[in-house]
Amino acid sequence: AAVLAAAIAARAAAGPEPRSENVDVRIAAAVGDLEGEYPAALVAAADLLAGASDPSAIGSFGDAVSRHSRRLKSPSRHLRVGALRYLCAVADASGECDAADARAAGANDTPRSLAECLHRWLKVNEVDVHDVVGGPNVMEFAKTAQVSIAAMRRAVEQEALGPDAAEALATCALGALHIRLATVWPETHKLFGALTERNAFEPAWTALFEDLKSHQTRCLDAHDAAAILAAAHGRKKGEWHDDRSGPDARSGASNEAAEALQRRMESETIPTEAGTERWQRLGLLL
């Protein structure tokens, strides 16, 4: 994944390609079609598409949104940003919105299309609110994010956005509930309220209930797994007692080391934000 991202970034940095070739669009489209989780590659593909000789050949914006829908609600902020960067590039290339206007729009300006909303969600997600060294003023960002989400709710209420935007908006809102910043949640809930008030926006209900069901299952599974481990290892007063000895003990230690290494490798490949706690997010969904 890292090699792929680096190669695409290097190609994008090399400058515009000859107009007769238009290979960059095909490379960007191929990256967009990948099934794996490659946030850095998606960001590089977005940059590559922006400098393509004929970016309009990228294809349908709606199809791209459908393919990346699950990434818009990922627990990984990096993956959400990668998908949003790519979708914004596709929207700009296909003429769904004016790229310059979308980027320059104020937080309180009412968006007029799904493409403009995705630019807003990108601004909400690309900030790491837990970066105390290089991050922004958290209070200032929180206010801007609130206003921006409220503007999207207003666009739904004023029917500036049609039913075709319902699922993508709901999915982006589900992603926002991973952000561990409580001031963002009330406006996100209000956006869900506006989406679910209209019968034509039924896909928003579907997205919400499907995420609620799957997240509830994960919470209960984690609880059951913890209970089973506690019973198996004789947990008492917060302490674990492992009575294994000999080869079984060494095997267990080896497995634990391998699992720890696997988790570290996954974290390096797709780093995740310090998002909302599992049960807290379930409460937000409810």
C-alpha cells in the first residue's frame, strides 16, 4: 500500500502528462476501484486526477460515491479523508461542482449539491483534533464544523438537495460520529433528523439502521468475548490469572506476541483516530 501510494504521488509530482496520453485518469480510476483499504493511495490518486490531461474521462460521480460509501463511515479518519479527497476530485473532474467555489465557500454557505457537501465533510474530517502540537485551535474548529453541518441540514430542509444525496449524506454523518468531539454530535443528530423527516430520503434511514445493527452486534460480541475470557482465566478483582504452564504457556505467549505485531502492522498501514468509545458511539446511534 505504501509503495503504491508513493509511486502514484511521484507520478502526480512529475507534472501534467501529454494530452494525447491521458493515462493518469486510468491510473486514478484503477486505484478508486481497489477493494482494499488504501487511504494514502486514494489521496495520491486525487492529486493525480487533478493534473490529468482530460480528467472528465474519470466516469460517473454517482458510481464513485456508491463504491466508496462504506469508507465514508470508517472508524479510520485517514480512510474517510482518503475517500473524500478522491470523491471531491472526481466531482471536480466530472463537473458536479465548481472546485474553486466549493473550496472557497464559507462554513455557513448553504451547499447546492452533494459534491459541495462532500467538500464540507472533507474539511470536517481532515482535521486531527487530538494533534496538540500541529493541530488547529479546537474550539475554533468545533464551531466551524458545527456551522458547516448545520448548513448541510439547512440544504436538506430547503430541498436544495434531492433524494439521490440521502444515503451519502447519512453515511458521512455516521462517519462524523467517530470524531471524539462532543460539540459536533448535536448538529449531526439534527442532520439525521432532517434527512429522516422526508419519505423520499428513505435510504438515510436504511444507512442509519444498518450501521446501528452492525455496531450493536460488535458491542455485544466484544462484551461476550470479554466475559468468556474472564471466566476462562479466572479474573478476580481486576487481575488475570493464567494457570497454563510448559509448552501451552509458551505457545500462548508466542500467539500474543504475534497478535500484538499484527495489530501494530495494521495500525501503521491504516492508522485510526482516537475516536469515540465503542459503547459511547452506540448511545449516539440510538
